[in-house]
Amino acid sequence: MKYQVAVLPGDGVGPEVILETQKVLERVAQKLGFSFDWRHFPYGAEYYLSHGQVLPPGALAAIGQNQALLLGAVGDPKVPPGPLEQELLLALRFHFDQFLNLRPAKTWPNVPLPCPLKPGEELDIVVVRENTEDFYMGLGGSFSGPTQKALLQARRDLYQFTAELDLKVEPATTGAFSLGLLTEPAVRRIARKAAEITLARGENKLHVATKANALPQFYGFWDRVTLDEIQKTSDLKASYINVDNLCYQLPRAPGQFGVILCPNLFGDIVSDLVSALAGGLGLAASGNIGPQFSMFEPVHGSAPDIAGTGRANPLAAIISGAMLLESLDQKAGADLTLRAVRDYLAQGQNLPLELGGPSTTSQVGDLVAEQLKLL
Ligand code: NAD
Ligand code: IPM
Ligand code: MN
């Protein structure tokens, strides 16, 4: 069995952690008798700066010719914030309709949690983030003067959206605006997924992050549609929590949370918070799941502050690799990868620099690969 997997290492620590992920996944494949045909894509800051475009025509289609995508991170101080993130990362999520962003965070051995848990309690949270709408639509712009027209368009698999705006500001000033969007089919499908995930975990409570108090027209809709969808599962209880309170409760009593359903922007923020509670971004894995083609990447970014120093913990990318294997129905490979990570951490020796140990990025990859030999 040979899996054809696209790899987009990207920028900063992206290539560093992806190298270790490929190292570990290659060993897993060897052990279980399958192999990878890695298809490398060079996009990111360097490509953009030398070619003057983020992606060449046809790039998304070429990436989609593979069975899945493993991505490092994009973003570089040499490029202003925006183009790489929007036209590469978000473009991939939207193009492949990867509406489900799964961001699990749990306790690992010897990883100290900077948050209180009751005796016997473990951190086992999964952020289920809607990944195509909200304030990530890319619908916005700046204005100057008393009046201005704006034509805003966005395409998703579910719809084509157009807004023709006549802006008037008195007295005239310059400013910027952004249009969020929530549509019923998109909100229903993510709520249904979150409900399924909660039930599959054997739980009956699903937390839903909202901010309907400040934006009732917008997140009130989110609340109504998610509630209607979740209530179709009679034994499930939806518990709505304002996202500011959620960010307050999480560090104080994280044990009360399991599945947390979030709209796109809150999901981004809450997942970094939850990653910190679980021991660090260097352990936080994620999947962007679409109907045909999914992408797996660490939650963290390109971390330019530590790029090239060996300080990047590659475990988040390696765990994302395990999620990729699971998506390819290679459950044995996924389990083996996770066991190797767990056993390595359980030894408590030669931990990653991020966790206060001595091991650099490539040493952590080697140590996980070593563990595989014992399994
Ligand atoms: P970041 O996630 O890159 O870094 C936040 C902090 O966490 C930094 O102190 C960094 O050193 C640390 N960190 C991150 N990953 C780590 C790891 N594996 N091991 C140890 N420490 C780690 O967030 P940022 O600084 O806001 O963003 C940097 C760039 O990355 C920006 O250009 C941003 O747009 C981009 N970004 C990309 C993605 C993505 O491609 N998926 C995600 C987030 C941010
Ligand atoms: C993430 C990142 C992205 C997001 C950025 C880089 C656009 O923060 O994957 O968490 O906001 O989704
Ligand atoms: Mn983020």
C-alpha cells in the first residue's frame, strides 16, 4: 500500500517540524509494511517573494490530486501579515471545503499543566471549530471619504455570496470594515459534527462558545441554529457560554470541558488557550477535515522567534501526522505514532526544549523514531 501525500512545509519552523514528522511517519510505514509517495509543494514566503504570487494557477488543484496534505506553517516577518495566511492557508481550507477544524488537547505524560485539575481528572478537550465562515470570509476593505461603493464576493462550496455596499460616513473619514457571515447549512453541519463527536466520546454535554450578548443579530443566529441541530440528538445537552467567560473558566477549571464548539474566530483564539493549558503549542495538533481532501497541521504558526534554533517542538506536527494516518484509514499507523510519542514522553528523559528538557527539534524526532523500534 502506497499513500500519495502532499507536503507543504511552509515557513519558519514549518520545514523543521515537518522533516521530523516525515522521519517518524516513514518509520511507522516501514514497520507496518506500507509506504509514502510524498509530493512536495514549495509555497510560502520565499516562493511569494521570488515569484510575486502566493500560488501559481492550478496549484490548489495539483495539491488536491493527493490523498491528504501535511502542512507546516506559513507566515514570515519579511511578508506583511495577510497574503500568505489568506491566499495559501485559508485558501486551502476554503477551496477544499474543510469545514471541520478539529483541535484536540489532552494530558500527556510528564507534561506539566499550568492549570488546576481535580484528583483523577485529565484534560481532554477538543475544540470543534467551524472553518469556513464567520469573520474569516475575507469580505471587507477600507474606505475613505463620505461615500464609497464596495462589491464584496466570496465563493464557498455551499454558495456564492455577493454584497453590494453603499458606504456613507459623516463626517468623512477613513476606516475599515469586515463582514462576517454565518449561513444555516454551514452552521448546521458543524453543529451536527460536534454532536457526533460528543456522542462518540460517550459524553452528553456539548459546550458552545458564543457572544450573542454583544452581537445578537450574528451570534444569536449561531445559537439558534446550533441549538436546533444539537437538539435533534435527544440525549445531548448544549451548554452555551460567552467566549469571554469561556476564556476565564478554562484556566480555572478546565476539567469541566470536553467538546467545545466554536465559530471560526473564537475557535482560533480558544484553541491557542487550550493548547497552553495542555502544555504548549508544541503538542497541539489539528486536522482540517473536508468531504474529499483534508489537511493536517500543527495549531502553531511559523514561530519566527525560534526558527533555526532547534527549539521548535515537533510533536504537534507528529501528532498531526497521526491524525493524517487515521484519515487515510491507517488506524494502526496512527495508534503506533501516538504510542511512540506517549512512550517517549513517559520516559521523562530527553524531553523537548519547550518542555524544559535538553532535546532539539531533530533530536525529538530521532527519539520518537527510536521508541518505534521498541513497539
Ligand atoms: P506562533 O504560533 O508561530 O508562535 C507563538 C509562540 O509559540 C511563539 O513564542 C513561538 O516561539 C511558540 N511556538 C510555536 N510553535 C512552537 C513549537 N512547535 N515549539 C515550541 N514553541 C513554539 O504564532 P505567531 O507568532 O502569532 O505567528 C507567527 C507567524 O505564523 C505569523 O506569520 C502568523 O500569521 C503565522 N501563523 C500561521 C499558522 C499556520 O500556518 N497554520 C498558524 C498560526 C500563525
Ligand atoms: C491557525 C492560524 C490561522 C487562523 C491564521 C494563520 C490565518 O492562526 O491556523 O490557527 O487564524 O486560522
Ligand atoms: Mn491560530
